[in-house]
Amino acid sequence: MPGERVRLIGGQVITGFTTVKDAAVQKRLDLTARRHVRQVDLKARGLGRLTRMRSRGFGRSLTTGHIELFVDGEPQRMARWPNADAADPFACIAGYPEGKDKDDGHGMSLGLLEEGFFYEGDRPRRWAATDDAWVHGYWAYDWANSCERIASIDLKTRLIKTRPPHGNYGFKPGNRIYFLNILEELDSPGKLYVDRAAGIL
């Protein structure tokens, strides 16, 4: 229509995938996946300026989505835990630091966003680096989910803190979460991981 703003959206065909040669990266991969994982140098193909992931979801400004990769027309999913096709595709918020809560105005206590939340189990002990790891959560209510960058993980106390804006409303024990963009979770076909610093997909 006359006067309308035009946007052109497209993608780029990527070739030249190779097996992983870096011994340090190989060591981080699941044993069953090591010989199957393929990588490509995006910087060498003129794609060095990768869009960084940003907090997105309920209450957030519109922003570009996470990087997308299609193989034979099929969308690949960012490496995550638990897996999307697992019997239970979510982990849960186990709790929050004692005394670090607030009333939500409806008779329920929520953990303060800036104080973080506890998780169950020891899966994060497998993750050698979490500087660009993210967590998606239905933090307090099922209609207010968002994806947040992890600021720190205390493996001893199992406490995770997220970077601002942290989440939405507060942390409710038992609510669903999952972690994404984690190299060690490349454990099945159809997953992708991006090392933005190195420019490697």
C-alpha cells in the first residue's frame, strides 16, 4: 500500500560444515553425540556480526528472535535441557532464598527476582561455561513467561541468578523452566548451539 513501510526478511544458505576438531569442545560434548556434531565458522562466511540474544517475552519490548537454522526445511532447536521431546520437558523452580520474598497481592509469596531461585538436581555440573546460557520460565504465572540470561550458578547451593530484568513478578516454587543455548546439551539430532564470541555454529 502507498506510504507503508517495507521490510525485507531473508536468510542465507550455509555450507562447509565439518566435524568438531577442537579437543576441548569435543570433551564437553555428550559421548553419544561427539562423532555426530557438525560445526561451521560463520565469521569466515561473512556472518560475524551475530545478533545477540536478548530478554524477550511477556512485558518486554519487541526484539529480534534468536538465531534460526533450517536443515532440509526443518527448523532446528536451540540446545536445551530438559529436551523438548522428553517425557517431562521442564525442570522446576525449587524455591528461593529464605526471607527474600514478597506478597504478590493475592495471598501468595513470590521470591524476589534479583535474589534468584533454587533448582533441583545436578545437571548444571555438566556445563563448563554458562556465560551465554539462558533460562526460559513461567516464573510466577503461566501467562507471564520470558527468556532471561543467566548471571550466575552456585553449584553448591543450587542457586541461579538472572541478569536484569530477571523475569516477571517473582519466582514461584514448582513453576516450569528450561535452560537453553548450552553446548553440553547437543545430545540429539535437530539441535543447535551458537558460540557468538567465536562465531561458530
